[in-house]
Amino acid sequence: MTGRATWWRALGPGVLFTGAAVGVSHLVQSTRAGAGYGLALLPFVLLALLMKYPAFRLGPHYSAATGHSLLEGYRKQGRWALVVYGLLTLGTMFTVQAAVTLVTAGLFSHLLGLRPAPVLYSALLLGLCAALLAVGRYRWLDRISKAVVVVLAVSTLLATALALPRLGPETLHFWPDFAHFQKTDAFFVVALVGWMPSAIDVSVWQSLWTLARARDSGHRPSVQESALDFHVGYVGTGILAFCFVILGAAVMHGQQPAASAGAFAAQFVDLYVETLGPAARPLIALSSFFVMFSTTLTVVDGFPRALSMLAARLRGPEGDGLAEQDLPAQRRTYWLGLVVLGVGSLLVLALLLTSLRAMVDLATTLSFLTAPLLSVLNHRAVFAVDLPAQDAPSESLRRASLLAILAQGAFALYYLALRFVF
């Protein structure tokens, strides 16, 4: 097989990770960071990428090395680990799906020039995602994500390059002025970091996507191929996060991001129009919608896929990871989980929606608080397994994972103390 074919075959779950990550965390939170703080929060973006790297890296590594899902690694720790993961998932999945779908609905209404109706448009989008997954399953998920991520990545890099000369002296500070830092500023940093580059839950999805990719292609990736795929997605996601902060600082600095999803969508498209010109508006509106739709699609698939595998692991150990996902009972659980996720997220939007910012900050903060626990489960799953020497994670990765868990736990405790004590 040629080098190019090996490269392309290796890509899959990492691109899906990019499709899941380059959504609310980038289009909304990173842009808000640049608009409100210039480049001062870039160190926190970098810190989040470093702190979460080990947990995300271990998910696909486990599946490539063992042929099993990361949830099998949880099961081997004891049923308590599966219960903890299940409770954390149930506690966050409705707000996560609601926030992602809300942003997508705003871009949808802006793209077509429709009157705002966020719950209705969200229901239509969720139905469309379910239909695509019913027809194409992993294959369509993979192809759609690859296409839209490439389009937005190229557009974003070009827009960022053109926006750099517009950065004013007031934005060129690479560290916050803590003398004037308020509680609200700290809470926003938490919301920014919570989904930067994404929620730790996605590490479990990556392991499941790795198995789905292997089942569809008939080839289980090696640890080296999995590492290549992961790093392409993770590094690309980090670069795009920096780009969105820069765009927000160059074009929106000093502006207050809109509270409604539709109005924010218009603001976001204007980021590109002001740098690339009015002729770019249709392309940017279309590509940004499809990027958020890709994120919505991956989240709609990710939670039910994880819940179906969770139910199977509560029943017993995992067999052949390439075939087990086709078991009828697991497919039924998948679709039941998808229906529950859709109904629950629409109820959150209908009953709790006050503003886009409030919805997004709630979802991202919950993910921030659950990150240390999920990182612990990932660490224990991988480093408790006696893998062959060629597949075993390095000692440096083990140390980085422990350090990241300590840092995540310390920041979570600081946030809780700031919120409820001081």
C-alpha cells in the first residue's frame, strides 16, 4: 500500500474528533474570548489543550491496542466505573446536545433568511441527523465530517491571515490583567476551557469510532496509525481555536456577542466578510452551517453509541470489537438512546433557553467539572492493561496523564470554591 493510501486510511476518528470539537468551543467561545479579551486568553486555550491531551490520546490508543472500546477498560475497573461514566453522561448530554443544536439552528435560520424559531429548527436538524445515521451510519458520518472540516479550515486560515494586520495595540496582550479580573471573568475562562478543544466524553466516542472504522474497512488500525490520525485531528483543532480567538480580537474586539443564536450567526459570518469581502458571505454562511451540522451529527451519534456500549458492558465483557456493534440488542439501545437524547435536549431548549450565552456556558461548565473524573477513568483503563511493548503507552505519557489529572482537579476545586465559598 502506498504512503498516500496509508495516510488516508489512517484518517477517520481523528477527523470526526475535529468535526465534534470545531463547533461551539471554537465558533462561539473562542470568538467571544477574542472579542472580550483580545489575545489575553490564548494561554488558557493552550493550557486546556495540554491538560486534556493525555485523556483524549488514551481513548483511540486503547482501542487500537486491544481491539476493544474504552468502556471495556472501564468495565475491568469494576461496575462502579461504568456507573460513574453513565451518571456523568446523563448529567451532561442534554445540555451539550441542546447547546450544539441551538448554534446550528441559528446558522440554519441565518443561511436561509428565516425568522427565528430555535426549538422548531433544532427539532428538524435532529430529525435530519437521525435519518442520515439510519442510512449511512459511520460511513456518512466520516465522509461528511472530512468534507466540511476541510472547507472551514481553509476559509478560517485565510481569514485569519487577512485579519492579522487589523489587530490593534489594545488586543496584543498575551496574559490577562489579573488586577482587574472579576468573578465573571473567571467563570468565562471556565466556560472557555470546558469545551476546549472538546469535552472529555469524546475520548470514549473516539474509541468507538475507531472500532466502527475498523468494522467498515475490515482493517483494525495499528497504534501508530491511530496516533497519526489522532494528532492530525488534535493539532488541527488547536490551530483553529487560536485562529478563532484572533478573528474575534481583530474584528469583534469591544463588541458584545449577541445573545440569540440567529443574531450571533450573523455576527460570526460577518467575521469572515470583513476580512474576505462580501463575495465570501454565501460560502462562509454555508460552510459554517455545515461545520456546526457536522458537530451536531457527531454528538447525535456519539452519546447514543456510548450509551449502547455502556448498556452492553453492564451486561458483561466485550467480545470481538469489530462485530459486537452489530448485535441487535445494541442497535435497539442505540436508537432508544438517540430518541431520549433528542427529546431531552429539545425539552431543555423549550424550558430553559434564556440566551445562547447562558446555554453554552452551562453546558461547557458542566463538562469542565466532569473532566477530572473522566480523565481518571481513561488513565486507569489504559495503564492497568499489560500491553505488548510495541503497543504500550510511553512513561512520559503516563506522567503527563497524572499531572493533567491533578491540574484538572485543582482547577475544578478552585471553580467550586469561587462559585460557592468566596
